[in-house]
Amino acid sequence: MNTDLTLSELQHATVQTLSAIYPQSEAQWLWREMMLRIKGWDRVQLAIRANDTVSDFVKQKVADTTARLLTHEPIQYIFGMTEFYGLQLHVSPDVLIPRPETAELVDIIVRQANNQPDLRVLDLCTGSGCIAVALARNLLFPHIDAVDLSAKALEIAEANARELRVKINFSRRDALHLPPAPSPCYDIIVSNPPYITEHEKSSMDPNVLDYEPHMALFVPDNNPLLFYRAIASYALSALVPSGRLYFEINPDYASQISDELKQQGWEDINVIPDMQRLNRFIYCTRP
């Protein structure tokens, strides 16, 4: 690289390089995200500094990051951080990168909670803790428990709760093998469990397939509803009457999940589309 590159010139060269494998708009976003993580500069600061000469340190960091992005490594894992529901969260290859759709699920819960205080919440398959932490920050004095099978995921979740100064009780448990609750104790149970079937792998992007934890992504082709079935069954014993169960779901199985919930005796079953108009969420009420 020219030793006297301006920020604008570095941007042009970086976006051009990334555009070899990313759409132009995504390449532009990746440039902005890496500068936010490397220097803390937002779009306004990038515009103000466009003609500034870039330091050797920044040029090297951008070059290193670009090289990793060209292998499809997610930028969230490169910097170990991501934004979710207005919060900065730690992530690693031990947890899924929180998606905008999951933020929509949090929105649904917060909106329906309607400022009711002291709600008791359980988040199953918590991963990075994104749902639990966002609810802890946006519900009114909630009491939140969060569960995951992965010890490494729980370390990330605990770090996020600690840094964002929310109280969440984390525990390592298997959502597929929870014994019936001794008595109803939750107002809300929420889960974004693994729901991608094995046959869908062939259509997935390499940044997901090659880097994100398969344990948190995939379910067998011959049993795609196993998490929903197990969690819904447990929730019948753990939710108080009129308590609500919320899921993020595979849109291809919305009808089957709804039918499974009906068979278990759930009431007020609602399927809700996401921003892409895909049936991404389902919630229901314990009788």
C-alpha cells in the first residue's frame, strides 16, 4: 500500500477488494464495521476524516481484517463483538451470532409484557445470552433464568450479563431433557433453539456453515421438531396458568409446530412473520 493513503483511498481499496466475494452494500458495511471496531469511528467521523492520512497501524489492521473476511470469517468473530437490540455483546465461535430476527422476538415479548413488573422469565438455549440480557434491560424488574448445554457459551453469556450490569441466573442444562418442574414458576419461557435441518446445509453461506457452532444450528432431518416438542412439554409444567411460551422457528415448519402445540393442549397459538414476511415466531398460552 502507498504509505500516504488517505482514509477515503483506503476505504475505496478495501471495499473494492471485499466486493470480490461480498455484495457492494455488504462490503461497504464491513468497512464501516471494521473502522468502528478498530478506531471507534462512526459514519459521521469517517466522513469528517475522509482526507486524513491513515496510520500504519490502521492500514495493517484493515489489511489483516480484510484477509480474514476473504475467507468468509464473520466480522463479529474477528472482533469478538456484535450489536444486538442496541447493546454491545461479546461473541465467539462458541455461540451463534445474534440475528436481527431474534431482536424482533425480543420486541414481541417486551411489547406484550406491557410494563408489567417482576415477570419471571426462562430463556432456554440462551447461547450468547442475547435474549436474556436484552429482556433484562427492557422488562420492568424481571427475574431471569437462562440455560444452555454448552459451558463455553455460558461463559460468553455470563460475561455479557456482567458487563451490561444485569442479573441473570445461568445454569448448564440440556433443554431436551428437563425434568418436569415441581411447580409452575415462570410467567414467560422463550427459546431460539437449533432448528435448521441437515438437508438445508447445502444452501447455507460459508460464513455460517464454516464458522458458527453446528450444535446450535442443526437438527436431524427425521426429527426437526425435537426441541420444540421437548421445550413445550416442559413449559406446560413450568409456566403459571396464562403464562406464555415464545419460540423463534424455522418457517418451513410453522404449521407442524402449531399442530404440535395444539396436540399438547396449548391455547391462543399465534404465528408471526418477521420483517422478511417469513413465519419466524410462534407464541402460545398455557391453559
